[in-house]
Amino acid sequence: MLEPEFLSKVIRKHRKAAGLSQLQLAEMAGVGKTVIFDVENGKETIQLNTLRKIFQVLNIKVQIQSPLMNQIPNDNENS
């Protein structure tokens, strides 16, 4: 399971490596500075869409793994 503490460390590490302040990351992701502060402090109730915006700015990729994944059609394969 993806623990909030681990997620906060990953985001903080990537933000700092990119040389971004919390405010800069917030502006680039289109979210409030408080959201970045909350994520980096392990808040457990962050919306998925908000995380996706932050991940995109920081070039963080998330992979979903499951024994059933091969049974789900991938629309990207047909492109």
C-alpha cells in the first residue's frame, strides 16, 4: 500500500531535486500552496486528480499492478 509518509518523501525529494519551492510547484501544477504543504506533510485526504497534476510536473510515473491487468483493454494499444 502507498503510505502517505512515503508519498510525502517522494514528492518532497523530487521537488527539491527540481529546484522548486512549494509555491513554484503549486503554481506549475495549478494547485494551492497549502496543497503542496499538506501532501509533503503526509495528509491522507488528497484528491487523485490533484496528485496527478503534481506527479506530471515532477515527472513521476505511477504504475498500477494487478493479476487482472491483462484482462483490461488498453485503449493506447489501438492508437
